[in-house]
Amino acid sequence: MKIVSVVGARPNFMKIAPFSRAIAGHNRLSAAKIEHRIVHTGQHYDVTMSEAFFQSLGIPAPDINLEVGSGSHAEQVGQTMIALEKVLRRERPDWVVVVGDVNATLAASVTSKKEGIRLCHIEAGLRSGDMTMPEEVNRLVTDRLADLLLTPDRLSGENLRREGASADRIVFAGNIMIDTLESNRAKAAALELDWILSENTLAAVPQQAGELRAGGYTVMTLHRPSNVDDPAVLGPLVDFLCAEVAGEMPLVWPIHPRSEKRLKEFGLWDRVRWTAGMILLRPIGYHEMLRLNMDARVLLTDSGGLQEECTVLGTPCLTLRWNTERPITLREHGGASVLVGNDVQRIRAEFRATLAMGRHPERPELWDGHAAERCLRAIQDYREKP
Ligand code: UD1
């Protein structure tokens, strides 16, 4: 069997790492080898956003890089489709595997089905219901096209059935991100907090906060266009973060390239830079983020993956969004996160309440570190409906 896996952006890499390892494990034990090719679309290209993850997570270097780079959504998707079509015509795999919901996921899904190649989606069935999110459009198209829908939790399976996906296409495989968390937990735990700061401090940004201690700092990540692209949203948020969060305890903020650009564009960069207690880092590695998360008092984020990691680690999480495609991570479903949107009054109230909370690790069903093996088995067991 031959499988082409397509990845493009940072959150894809931690999902493909365990899948690639599951294939290697299969090949060690079985005579019926699986040929695996990794195609990187090149959507994320900075070392800190891409190559560093391949190295630290032990993912084989991509066999092919399409080098599409930055651009509008149509540019990224269109260029990926044009380049990937050539690759698929040459490789003729039995399956294309896509993960998550980024532009690479959408482009690879459409291209592989147009080439008549079977498509498997890992992390299928997530729905925010918010069609203004580019990721929601990507998820809907991908799941409509995929032959095999591998879901991370039971709620995702329900979404797919409600949309009319037939039961034989859906397999509840568990959360593959948690495979990566479990296999990297010990390595992350061994990192020193101060070492992470000193290695990743943004050039030209002075270190201001001194030592971090367990339970004595907050961590934030922010990159969604809805939070960072509008000065009327980002301005008040930055005021709050500088005055009230960093004023309370050190706030560690690894900055996504999009957010750094916007802070500079909107004249907010110096304010953030010179605020005591604000610790700006460049985009950090997987283990560094996991380590920071393990001992954070509160985590503020608009990332989907971090909501999941907080649930398993028990870190109280404020999700800076009005909706989530991952409701299983919410407190009402036993998770660690609460939706606070980007309204400062609401964030303030929840931040205060959350400071008083302890850690409550939770493990949703099949978030057990073995999802990748189930994903591979589902592909091997797949039989076309007669
Ligand atoms: C993409 C995904 C999003 C995911 C996020 C994680 C889509 C639609 N969105 O958003 O779901 O949560 O990745 O990071 O696919 N840039 C760099 N260096 C890089 C990559 C990007 O400087 O290596 C800059 C680009 O110039 C661009 C901006 O960051 O202006 C945004 O990059 P892009 O890939 O368009 O989307 P993300 O916001 O990263």
C-alpha cells in the first residue's frame, strides 16, 4: 500500500508525527510494507514554524516540498492544488491522508478526489458552526469528500452523522494530538522554565520578569485573524493584557508571525515590549510549549490544539473565541476551558475567577496515546462499499 500524507502548517506537524511512527512500526513487523510519502505544501516555512517541529518530533523530512508560502487563501489553495496534482499523478498512492483544517487540508482533499484517489481525514467531524472561520470551510469540504472520517471524540461522530455521512465512513479513532503529548511528556518535563525563556526571547526585547515559578505565571497565544487583524479588537485586548494580566503575574507570550506583524502595524509593539511582566518569545518548539503549559496558572489562547492539551494537563484555559469546534474541551463537558471571546469585560471576569481554580486533568475517551495505530488500522481495514 502507498500513502501520501499532506501537511502544510504548524498544527499539522504534531498530528502527522505519530501517524508516521505508526507506519514505521507496522513496517518493522510486517512483510506487507506501507510506502509513506510526506508532502509539505510549504504554507509555513520559517524554521521556528516548521523545520524545528520535524526535527524535535522525529518526523522524517518531507519527501516533497511544494513551497507555496504565504499569500491569500485562494493563492495558497490554488498553488497547492496545481503542484500537488503533478505529485499525485506521479506517485499514484492508494490513499491521501490529511489532518486538521488548514488550507493544505482543503487543497489536498479536493485534488486527491479529483484524481480519483481515496481520501482519509484524521480529526474529522469538528464543527464550530462559524462560517466566518476559514478552518470551518476547510473542515466542511474535507469531510464531505473524505472516504474515511477518523474522529477524535464522540461529539464529532454525531456531527458527521447529522450531516448525513454514512456510518461505514466514520471510525472513532481518538485524538492523535494526545499521542504526541504522551510520547513527549517526559522530554518536556525535563526542560527548565528559565532556559526556555533565555533561548527564545525575541531579539531586541529586554527580559523583564525574572524567574518563573510553578503556578506563578500565565501563558498566552494569539493568532486568529478575528483577534489580531482588527485594531479595534487588538487594541483593548493589549491594554488589558499589559495592565491587568502582566500586572498580576508574568505573562509569557510566544508570538505568531501574523500577530507580531499586526502589533507593529497598529503601533502597539512598543507598548507590549516595554510592559513589565510581559515576556515576549518568538514561536517556540513543541516541548517548550508543553513545559510552559504544565506549570502555568492560567493559559489564554485562541488555538484549538492548546485547548485539548490544557484538558489533558488540567491547566485552566480561557479560550479567546466565541465558539469552538472542540466542545469536549469545555468545562461543561469535563474539560479545562471556557469561551471568553474577545470582549475585555468578559475576559477580565473569567480571568479573575480562573485564578482561584486548581488543575483538573481530564482524559476524554480514546485520548490515550494510541490514536495513530487505530487510524492506520482503519485505513488497512477499509473496504469499499459494494
Ligand atoms: C494557519 C491556519 C490556522 C492555524 C495556524 C497555526 C489556515 C487557513 N490557517 O494560520 O488554522 O491555526 O496556521 O499557526 O490554514 N508567516 C510567516 N512565517 C511562516 C508562516 C507564516 O511569517 O512560516 C506569516 C505570513 O506572512 C502570513 C501570516 O504569518 O502573513 C499568516 O500565515 P498563514 O499561513 O497565512 O496563516 P496562519 O495565520 O498561520
